[in-house]
Amino acid sequence: MPTAPAPTMSAQTAMAPAIPIANPEALSRSGGHRAERELETILTSFDSQYVWNYGCVKEGLRELYEKAKREQWNGSTQLDWAIAVDPESEIVPRQFDPLSEFAPAQKLTPKERARLGHAQISNQLSQFLHGEQGALIVASQLVGAVPWIDGKYYAGSQTMDEARHVEVFARYVNTKLEWEWPISESLKELLDATIRDARWDFKFLGMQIIIEGLAMAAFGSLWRTANEPLLKQLLHYVMKDESRHVAFGVLALRDHYRAISPGELRDREEFIIYACELMRDRLAGAEIAHAMGWDVEAVRRAVMESPSGQIFRSMLFMRIVPNLRRLGLITPRVRSAFEKLEIIQFEHLDPEQQDRELGLA
């Protein structure tokens, strides 16, 4: 019976049950040739700006920076790393698994099913980890690119936040789950597009509004459903930071798009539509399908049509859509695209209320 590829860490490999690997190539992608994929260089170019006005020019940014200073935390001491984690337990209850009714998954033995669950949660958290590294790079770029000193202050604090997020997700993935997956192609594509773009507002739009908005929704969904206490602790600390980061994007871009030309606006519309379509499509379970030796299209249909998959996929856009409305970016063209994606219904939601429901405000 097929199963997912063996973990990359030697301790987990030693303890893993003797279940045959369905796809040796997938094993290589998730664990082989590590040395060859440890470093990647991409070419970036953007203007870095000195700011000789040290006063506050963007209302709300200095207050947000003060809040960021007050809420700094230490992942080494404030998270209880002594908590034991069984990576093959139901960290997320099975009723939330979009593949629970998928026929090939139902044929797995209990041990194989546990390994599938391990694969799913480790892949999900690996994508969180890689996304946080992308956010770290973009935040460091914003320190140079943003044209106000209080924006530079906040971008500096966010860079520290993102470094801490990479640290704690890497520690959890590699010491608790002992299984790190490579970045998905679609997430890498969106991160690269955001990192490479020379325009400072695209970096805010791509990272603070879209990627961070998606992350907040995904973290919140996992925090609500997860059974594992250390993971819930970690996610709650990270979400408090991410909530500020999204607010940074909204404050920085507020009023910015009122005066741009039609051609510039069309560029932003195209990027928004491209990013949202790309992120919706990345949720279809291709990595798990490859690893399990299952038909990718069949897995995609199962994920897209399952009730839990539909709810999760829809919820991911609950923060992005209202924040784009605040920025004046729900143009007729974007509205039409969001209607096709079936996410326009979130237009008038209140992200601050969502934060209060998660205990973040």
C-alpha cells in the first residue's frame, strides 16, 4: 500500500515503520539532495531611500511601531519545548481532513493512515516555514525601500518578528515533526514575484496584504482545529505579530492608490488576480498526491469538492478581500475575478473583529 516519502531527519527515518514508498522521485524531492537545495540565489533590484525627515508622516505607523516593541517575545523561552509531540497522532482531527472520504485514502491501514496525517501536517507547516522566510526577506527590503522613517522603524521590527517566526517553525518542523518538505512551486512563484519586484508598494501588496493575509487565515484555522498544545502556543504568538504586519500594509498603502494612473492601477489589478488564483490553486494537494503515488487530478478534485476543503479554501481570503476594499482595490475587474473565485462575499468583513475572536486584540 502506498505511503508518503520518508522524513528527512535521521531520527525519524530510524523510527519510521517499514511502509513501502509509492514514489521514490517524491522521496528525493522531499529529502534527497539536501546539499544541492540548501542555497538559492535570485536577482533583485529596487530603490533604497534615505529619509531625512525624522518626523511622523504616516498617521498610525508610529503607534504600531510602539505596539511592536511592547509585544516582542522570545521563542526559546516563552514556548514550552519540553512538550512531547507524537507526529503520527491526530494533531488535527481527521474530520477536518479533506481527503477523509477519498477512496484511496480509505484503503490505507491504520499505520499508513497515521503516516498520511504526518505527511499532511508536516507539509503544511513546512509551507508556513518557507513563507516566513520569504516574509523575512521582504521585510528586510522594506527597511530600505519604504519612503517614511516611521515605516522604516516598523519594517525593522517586522524583520525581527519574521526571523523569530522562521526560527520557531523550523524548530517545530525539524525537532517535533522531524519532516521538512520543500517549498511548493506556487508559493515559491508568488514569493519570487514579490521579492523581485522593484516597486515598494508591490512588496506591501504582495506580502503584507496577500501573503500575510492568507497566512493569518491559515494560522487561525489550524489554531482552532489543532489538538497539540505546543503548536497552538506557537501559532498564537505568531498570529499576534502577523496581525500587526497586515495592519502595517493597510496603513502604508492607505490613500496610495487614489492618485495612480490607469496603467499603474491595471498592473496592481493583474497582480492581485494572479496572486489570489495562484494561492487558491496551491491548496489542491499536489505534493501529497505525488508522494502517495495517487493521481494528482483525482486528489485535486477530492480536496476542492470536500466540505472541509471548500470551507478552508474560502476562509483563506477572509482578510485579503476586506483589506483590498479598504485600499480601494476592489475595482470592477477585481470584483469580477473574485466573483469567479467565489470570495467576493468577504468584502465587508471586519479583520479587527476576526482578531478579537482569536484573542489577539
